[in-house]
Amino acid sequence: MADFGVTVTPETAARLRPDLERLIAEFRALAHLLVDALPDPDESDEVPDSVEVAGRTWWIHHHDPHYLCEDDDGVTVEAHVYDPDLLDPWFLLLYAKSVTGHEAVVEACPAGFHDIARLLDLLPDLSAPPQRG
């Protein structure tokens, strides 16, 4: 099996746990806000081109079952329509790269998708959807 130049070790994952927890919480919070602001695609064929969320205009690209949302500053969030807690490693890293405050995670992922996926594999409790009760 090819390693694709993956550089993330279990030690790196353990060191980055707090940073990754913060990144995932921030990403999920925005994903929820965006999904909540948009129509349910099962009830409406009309998805607006943009919405106002968190004081910013977000441009919406619907590709069922996801909304790709990008603001004017290039901040990018991919939100799953039916479960905003689901994480796509690539879009989580894209979000981390598009905002400030997550440089430690970005720097730990020089192999991009493969490294962020490895981080999530090594810390499966972080990527699991939170228990709602």
C-alpha cells in the first residue's frame, strides 16, 4: 500500500489533539449555522445563491447532499445537508487553510488530504459525530 508521503505520526496526532478539537468544533458550528439558514432540499428546489450567516455573505453551491459555502474572504465550509456534523477530511483542511488560527494543523499536513485523513484516523473519537440527546 502506498503511503502517499503521509507524515503524520501517532505522536503528532496526540500533540495536535487540542488544535484539531478546536478546528472541528469551529467547522461544525459554522456548518450547522449554514445548513440551518438554507432550505431543506427535500422540501424546496430553490437554493439561494447566497445567505447571510455570522455577519457574512456566504455563496452557496448545492451538490446534494452537500452545500459548498464560501464567503467573500475565501473562507470555505462544506456542510452536509442532512448531517452537518459529518466531516470530509479535504474540506476540513480547506477550511483550516482559509481562516486564521489553525496553522498548527495546516503545517502538520504537508501531504494535504492524506495527512488530515491520517490525523482523523488516529483520533477517531474527534471525527465521530457528537452524541445528541
